[in-house]
Amino acid sequence: MNWRQVFTIARREYRATVRRKAFLFTAIGTPAYFALVMYISLGPGAKEKLSTLREFTALGVVDSTGLYRDAPREIQTDIALEAPQLGAPLPPQIVRTHVQFFPDMPAAEKALRRGDLNQVLVIPADYLVRGKLRRYARSSNLFSSADGRPISAWLVEGLAGRGLDSIRTARISRPTLGMDLYALNRNGVFELKDDRRELVDFMLPLAFAMLLGLSITVGGQYLLTGVAEEKESRILESILCTVTPEELLGGKLVGLGAAGLTLVGIWVAMGIPVFGAGAVLAKATLPAGIAFIALAYFLLAYLFYGSLMTGIGSVTNNMREAQQFGVWFSFLNFAPVIGMTLILARPGGPVATIMSLFPPTAATAMMLRLMAPSSVVPAWQIGISLTLLLLAAWLALAFSARVFRIGLLMYGKTPNLPEILRWAGRK
Amino acid sequence: MLQVHEVLKSYDGRAVVNRVSFEVRAGEIFALLGPNGAGKTTLIRMITDILKPDSGTIRFEGQPIGAENRQRIAYLPEERGLYKRSKVGEVIEYWGTLKGLTRAAAQREAKELLARVELSEWTDKQVQALSKGMQQKLQLCTALIGGPRLLILDEPFSGLDPVNVQLLEDILSERRAGGVTVLLSTHQMNKVEELCDRALMINKGYMVLYGPVREIRRAHADHAIMVRAQGELDGLPGVRRVEQVNGDKKLVLEPQATAGSVLRAILDRGVDVESMNMAELPLEDVFIKVVREGLGLDHGRSEIEPDALAAVAERAR
């Protein structure tokens, strides 16, 4: 193998890829898209929750039990407690809900339809026995459950009697609201698991696994489509007169892998101000040597997927066919992300362990396990996982080099699996 | 320069190139002919080391084809393709660096080549902005950069207008004068007659013709001579019939007659002879004849490299 040729090809592949408009669009457009999706889905959700509470100013009650005859005619709710607790605690913001009693449902319904009330609460005569209540609202949306809390507090106060002050009522209605959880971290120290920390504990493994998975998939997709494109445009024959298929394969793996890493690097750089600040605020700790482990997994998994995708790219006849195959590889690579709740809930469990040892899913699954809160992955498991992945990558490279050499010059019908395997067996 | 000896290549038990042997001499333009599917592309791929022969040897400048000498061989394939979104200058420069040039040398040579094929003003344009003919000239530049010693051109004239055909012929002449050997694969027989010294024709993987182009044409022509003369040529001894071909007369000879005996008879008659040549069949007709007849070489009449033809006949049996 002439390494000068390999790096000449790698340099061209890298430059040609990163200078494409599609690359710039992906590099900047993807984080922008995710930011927009998060803003649209999370921001308005929280706002809607708060505005539902703010607008909940009038509650009609039809009490058939008589239990609430002396209940307060006003509910006070601190909506600051409902806001996401990511920064310093917010000052109290009290919202008042006026409670109006009605003798029967038709009268209450009339007021509700007129717009005098936001909601009507019907307390049936057998409430104490069965615990069933009915609530009527003018409209319903995803976040309407937020307004259940003031009603809950009012019901507790009504049941407990007039002897309780508002603070006691609030505590009884949500006794664990302010409970802090301290859990052992991976260094064996108890640390606070608050809202902020829980979010970081979830987002950090997800971000690591996604970045690793994306860098592998993006690099692999570049290889797959790049080879298919060159084959389709008949460039390969004149290149192969000058370089060997192995040099071409090597150059593409290096150049397009570097392009994939550059893309992820840009995403990381754009994400650090957001996620980095969150992680620092939450005092999150990373496992020792995580950067080196992630790099090792990236290199081996990229070699594994990149080799297979290049081999597949060489046997297809056009980009469309190549992309159809690519989807399956991406699915395999991201399978652990799909099952991440299972892995994060039990990072030492059998599913997480098997997925982190199985070469096609090892990289992303191991990242999730390593980054899961309180998780300590035994070093021997990391060693076995990397060894298996190395072996699989070597086999994939050897297989693809043979298929690549023959597939590059084959046109016409796409070969089936037995034919591809026969090619791989040729000297 | 290039020696191909007993080269065999099979796919799924079927020989695509069947024990082919030939030599391309330094500085000549050598034609590789054959109908579609004859095995030409496979043979070229083996010469360029893209494919390995199952058996036989290919040597270039005395050495087996391999990493050491493949960079001195350039190949312009029939199925052409370039990086459409790359700039014209960068494409040639890239091929130059792959052939071992430094970036500076590749840039310098790319500039010269683009000027030679009249594409200088397109240097910074994307390849996809070029017309088909221009792309073809660009692809020729990728083959020429790095100063190859052997230039393999597969249908280089297709898609070119007459002006660019002339340009390509001029470039080939220049390169030949500079010591470059050219292996030309084409179906344009007039170009072979015009440009090539010798030719090899294969059919169904077998060698069927091999030798100087002129000899091949003569070997397959009628036993006849072409005479330009003032005077009556009818009724000459040894002449079966006389045909008028353009301004010349074609004298079809009796099997036992020779060109020399007939010429003597003409001169004895006192006819003034301006010129006389052995009759030649147009190469296109030779091509059609040989392909239609399968392996039908007429060995008894062939005057071209009898050893090679005997070997071919032996294999054909």
C-alpha cells in the first residue's frame, strides 16, 4: 500500500466533502433544526403550563356531598413551583382562583358555556366511598393537567377542614414536592439529584451516544454515497489505473471519516455553550478517560461501518440503491439509542451488557452505559467490547476490500448476497 | 515496451481473454481491435493492472506490471467520468498528484495541458459547466498528465467534432514524437488506417489478427494489384479480369501469377505506368469479414507474422 496515494485521495475526499454546500447546510442546519424543535416542543410547553395556571381564575363546584360547604372560596397557587428548576429558585408568584358553588350541573354548565368559569368540578354524593370526581372544562390541551394541582390543594383543604392554614394544606397536597434525593455517584460520593441534575444525567449520555453514533453514520454515509456516485459517474476506472483498490478504499475511509468528525466537531462546538453550561451548573462529572474511550470506539466502529458501507456502495449501481442499504446500517448503529431508557435504567443489566459487547451496537451502547448516572462499567467489559469490535472491523475491512475490488467495475444487475459472498471468497 | 504473453482470464469458467500474446513496440501507435464483447476491455484492465490475469504474464519496459511501473501507464477508458462538482484545474492537478507529481508540478503541467486543449479559460469553472466534448478533452488531460510512457486510449474520438478530432490527432503525433507509445482501441477503422502502425484484433477472447495494419489489409484483399497507367491493360497474361476503381485499374490476378510477372507484361506492352501497389482491403471490410467468419483466418495466404498466426490457429483448434 502506497500511503502517499492514500493521503492524496483522503485529502481530496475531505476537501471535496467539506466544501460542498450540503455539508455547510448540514453542519449549521442540523443543530439549528434541533434547537428549533426543542424550542417549539419544550419552550411553549412550559409557557403553556404556566399560562394555563394563570388563566385559571374561576372554578365552579357542584358539591353533592356537602363536605365542602365550608371550604375556602379562593385557591392560592404558587406557579413558580411549576417552572423548570434549571437555575436559581424563582420568587413566589401567587395566582388566585375564585371558587363559586352551584346547586346543580345545568346551572354550572350554563356559567361555564357563558365563559364565567374556566372549569366546573362535580363532586358526586358517593365521592368519599368511590373517590370519583368529574371535571368539565371549556377546552382541553396537552398541558391541561397543570390546573389539576390547585383543585387538588382545594380538595385536601376541604377534606381536612378549616383548621389548616394554607402552608399545611400545600404540604399535605404535595408532601414530597421539595424532597431532595442524594445518590452515590460513580466516584462513590453521595450527590444531590435535583431537576437540573436529572436533566443533565439524561441529556449527557444521550448527547455522547448521539454524537458518536452520528459521527460514525455520517462518515459511513459519505462513503456509501461517495463510492456509489463515483461508480455511477464512471470515474473509478481511470482512477484504478493509477491507484490500487486498497489505496482508494483507505483514502476514502480516512478522508470521509475526517469529514464526519469535522461535522460532529462543529456540532460539539455549537452545543458546548448550551450543554456545557448546563453540565457545569449541575456539577456533572464525566467518567475517567471518557474522551479516549470514545475516540477508540469511534475509530473502530467507523472502520466497521465505513468498510461495510463502502463495500455495499461498490456493488450498487446508483445513489438511490446505496441509500436504501445505508438506512439499515444507521438503524443498527442507533438501536441502543432507541432502547436508551432500558440501558440508562439498568446500565449493568443483561440487555445493556449484551448490546455493548455486540460489535454493531457496541459503540453507542457502551457510551450510554458509561455515561449513565452512577454507572460503573467493569474495565474487562470495555476491553472485551473493544476487542470484539476490533475483530469485527478487521473482518469487515477484509470482506469489503475484496468486494470493493470486484464491485467497482461491475455494472448492470445488483448482485445478491450469495454472489457478494462468492466475490469475497475470490483471490 | 509492452509484452503480453499467453494471458488468460476467465469468469465463471468462461474464458474472456484466451491465451493472448502480443507485443507493443516503443514509440508506435498500436491498435487493439475487436467487436463488442470480444474481451478488449478485460485485456486493457489487465494491462493497466486493474485486473490480474489467471495465467500468463504482462511486462512493461521489461518489468512485470505492478505498483512500480503502473504510474507510467495512463488510461482513458471508454466509459468516461469526472468529478462534476470539482473545478477543471483541480481535477487535472489531482490526477497529477496521484501519478506522483508534487502539487506545484501538477499545477504547472495542468496549466500547460489545458492550454494545449484550448480549455485555459475554463480552469476555475466546475466540470459540470463543460460540454461533452470539452469534458472529453479534460479527461484526455488527466491521462496525459505526469508524462506517461504508455497511453491507452479507448475510443478517444467518439463525441469529438472534426476540429477536436484533428487536435487529438496532433496531440498523439506530438506524444509519439516524444517517445510515447499509444495503444488505441477504437471502432473507427479509418483512424486505425490513418494513425496506427500495427494492430491486434481479438474476437470472443481469441487473437484473430495481429501485425502491421498495411499487411493485414493486403492479406485480406483479393490477389490483385492497383495500377495507374496510360494504356490498354486488358488481356494481359496472368490477369483474370480488370476493374476500374476510381482513377486506378484493379488487376485481379490468376492464382499462379505474381505482381512482378504482370508488371513485366505491362511494361513489355509499352504501357506507361505511373504507380503500382498491391491491392488492400479497407480495414473495416477486414474487420467485418473476420468477425463474420468467426476465427476464419486464411493462413495459406497470410503474409503477416506467420508464427503468431500459427499459434492463433493452433489455439483455435
